[in-house]
Amino acid sequence: MRRGQTPSDRDRILLPLRGWSLLVPSLAGLLVPALLFAAELPVPEAYATIQAALDVAEEGDVVSVAPGVYAENVRFVSNGVALRSRIQHGATIQGDGTYHVVTASTAPPLSSIANSIEGFVITGGVGPRHPIFASGGQQVLIKNNVITGNDEGIRIASGAVATIEGNLIQDNDPTFLQAGIKWAGASGTIVNNVITGSGVAIWIEVGGVEIINNSLVANPNYGMVFGLGGEIIKIRNNIITGSEIGIYASGGFELDRSGYVGQFLEIDYNLLWSNSEYDYYAALITYSPDGSAGGGSNTGPFDPMPGTSEVHSDPLLDPETGYGLLEGSAAIDAGDNDACPTIDLDGRLRPVDGNEPPDGSADCDIGAVEYLPEPRQLTSLIAGAVLLARLHRRRAR
Ligand SMILES: [Ca+2]
């Protein structure tokens, strides 16, 4: 029996494709799939508020939110639940600043299905609470949201396993250490995000993470901040431009600044440009010979180790979007294909050959969006029109 409000069967849209999950023991001692009665919970048709739907959603369920503004702070009650805006960026969750706008994780039992927040505009997260918050061991997927008008952005706290993908984190608080993403999670990926107008774009306090193909543009203080001393962090195919310091690392004792940073950060194929003080800077605390702190500090720029294929040229960002690439951008085809995601921020397949004329090699661009040369955009449009005409003729028969 579900907690709280129980909708009629008419209100619950069964999702048979999501039904089979979890292995359970059978009488014969074999593991067999258990049938989960996964359902779609429509807001506001069956539930007036997002929270009313989350209160009764169970593992495998989808809370499907119609376009509109929802003035509430919401929290997941069960794990393994998807919270989706039915139309991308059509539904806005407007917090009141008294708590996190979306609290994405909850107490065990944990689920093998990620708690997901997809396609929303999330705003109003002011004060000490981050607009999106996840903690504990639960997997969380934060995908394709616009996060704007908050103090900070996403907070992944201790133990969470998170994927942060394809979000536009823009026009939040640009003052000193206010972060677009602040991370202390166990492990995960930050991929294809655009972060602009935060004091710090990405701040990794502790924890393992891969930071791939993000565009960090005009975040006044830092592009990325790292606390060193834990897991190895992979930083690849990112644009970092318009900050005072591009990549800032801090940690313990080491006289060889570059060597020490290189033990923890794998920095390759990134484009750093127009960062006003330094691209790479480390502040290391040094210790006195007996191991106690207080020996002094070792601060200054460092060389990325090994820093394969780092680019230091103008990314030629499209002034219209602030992050798209213009023809001739140094980011085009300059990324690492091994790390390249299969789609970009706009959901287009990548990598694409961005050379004009094409050189026949599809190489990953640096940053969140892949550049598509104009003639081939036109070719795609024509191909799409031909396809539509064919479908139309087939239906007409
Ligand atoms: Ca390319």
C-alpha cells in the first residue's frame, strides 16, 4: 500500500516496459525478475503538486510534470524514482529559499535505478541551501536542466554517485566562492554542461569524478577548484575561459608543485583562454620537518602533468548563445576522442568532422557543443525534408 494519497487506477498510467526489474529468489531457488508495477504519475492532472506525486512514487515510477511554474521545494521520498518535465524546460520548480529546491536523495533502501531530475528550470534557491542537493550512496542523474537565479547550483555531498549531464547552469551568484557545482561525492561524471556566471564553475572538495566536455565561461573567480589528496580526477575536453584562474588546486606538502598536482589531476585536451591571472595555479600548505603544519606555503602557477594537447587559443564563442563555437574556433576537432561523449549538450551525435573542407576524420570538439559546419547543417535539413516527404507519401498511400 502506498503512503498518503492513493490515486485510482485511472490516474496511474502503467508503464509495462519499465515493469521488469530486480532479481528475486524463486521457489526453485533460481533468481527470477520481480514485476514492479511501475507507473507514470502525472502532475498536475492526478497530483496537484510535484511533492504530492513524489510522496507516493515508488521505485521505477516516473513523476511526469506538465509545463507550468510549481512554487514548491520538493524532496524524493523513495529511491529509484524519475522526476521529469514532460517538455524540456517547460516546467519550472520555483523554490522559496527556505530549503533545497530539489532534494534528490533519501534514506536507504538504495535502488539500482538512479533518482533522476530531468528537463526542468530550477530557480529560487537562495541562502545556505543549494537548489539541487544529493547525498548518501544513492545514484543520482541530473540531466538537461536549466539552473538559474539561485545562489549556487548543484551540491553533491558525501557518498552520492552522480551523473551531471547537459545542464545549463547560468546567472546564479557570481560572488567569490559561490559554485555552479560543488562536489564531495563518491564517484561520477560531470559532462556536457555549460556553466556561466558563478563565482566558481566547478568545485571538487573531495571524491572521484570525471569532468568531460564542459564549457565554463565567464565565471569571475575560478573555472575549477580542487582539493587534492584523494582519488585521481580526469579533466578532459573542457573549455575554461573568462575567470581569474582557470584551474586552482590546493593540498598538502610538496615542493614540486606540478609533480604534486599531477599525482591527482589528469589534465588533458582542455582549452584555457583569457583567464586574467593564471590558467593553472596551486596553493600547497607546507609542513615543518616534524610533520606538523605551519611550515609555510608553496603557491604559484604549475604546469599540467602531463598536459597532453592542452589548447591556449581563442575558442571563438558564439555571442548569441555564449557557448556555441564559431567557424575557425580552436576548440573544433581539438578534443580527445577516447573521452568524447556520444552526444553533445543539444543531443546531437558527436564527434563530427568540423574541418572545412572536411578532412574525413570525425574528431571531438572541446566543450559542451559540437560544431557543425554550415553547408552540412543545410545538407541535414535537406535530408530531413526528404525523409519527411517520403513518410508523408507513405502515409498517403
Ligand atoms: Ca568535431
